[in-house]
Amino acid sequence: VAMIIFWSGIMVGIFFEDSRIAEITKFYSDSETSISDFNLASELIFGSNLDCDKLTKEGIIFADRIYEEAKKLERYDNSNKITDRVVHLHKRYDLLRTLLWNKLIENKEKCNSTTNTIVYFYDYLTTDFDQISTQNTMANYLTKVKRENFDKVILLPIAGDTGILSTEILEEVYGITNRPAILVNEKHKIDRLEDLNSLESLLN
């Protein structure tokens, strides 16, 4: 009887995780479509000399959509992981956000845009309590900044420890040597809690 109860619990857990995986996969698929659309729209606008304001607005819309989906993903992260499939999906999301960030950098340069980009590098796989506490404090502060400057700030949280080569290269390019770290407009780096209050003064 004990073994039946034990294995029944395992099977129920796997069933619920499969449901979570299916929903996360749908989130990812929708985001991937949005990024592809954004990339194509960028090329069309630059190739046709259309208004850069439209591209900037679309970039904010896409980034905000991915940000909201990432917050949903966090709810699954907080649950027990019976398999490592959630970790793999998180890695795909990190790649998606890195792709979007790279495209936003190109668009800002070509359109001379003043849109603010805040990239938050953190460790997803860490189990260190102090680091998790620091990351939560930074994440909560960034959520507050985003809420108060909703249409002026693009916030992109990206895990730097999931093995995404492009993320690692961009970290090296912008001098990110420790995590957690915040990069504001590809110019200013914040990696200490005591410097958080200076963040808003760095915005365009």
C-alpha cells in the first residue's frame, strides 16, 4: 500500500509538471513568433526608410510581452522540479531575451532612439542563500522602476549561468564580471545594492 501511494504521488507530480511544461512551451512559441516578427519588421522599416518611432514602439511592446511571460515562468520556477525540463525551457527563454536585446541595440543605434534598456544579469541555478537574497532585492527594485516608467523602460532579466554562449559574449563585451549585475543603456553597470538608488538618474 505504501509503495502504491508513493508511486501514485510521483505520477501525479509528473502529470502536473507536464501540464506546466505544455503551458510554458506555448509561452515560448508565442514569444519566438513575436521576435521573428520584430526582426522582419526592423528590416522592412530600415529598408523602406519608414518611421523609426513605429519600430521603437513595437520593440517596447514585444519586450513587455516577454517580460510579462517571464513573470509567469517564475511561478513554475518556484515549484518543485521533478525533471530538468523547466530548466531547459528557461534556457530557451534566456536565449530569446538575448536575441531581443541584441536587436534592440541595433535599432537604438540606427534610429538614434532614447528608449531605456535595463538588462538584469543573474544566476538562475545558484543555491547560495545570500546571492538569492541579493537577487530578489534587485529584482524587486527593478520591478518598481519598470512599473513607474512603464512606457520608457525595457527590462530584460537574463540568466548568465545557463550556458548561452551569446549571453556570455555580451557579458564580456559590457564588462559584466559578477552576477547579479544591472546594465543600464549599455553604458552604466550596477552590481551593488547600495548603488540601486542611482539607477533612475542614469535613465534617458
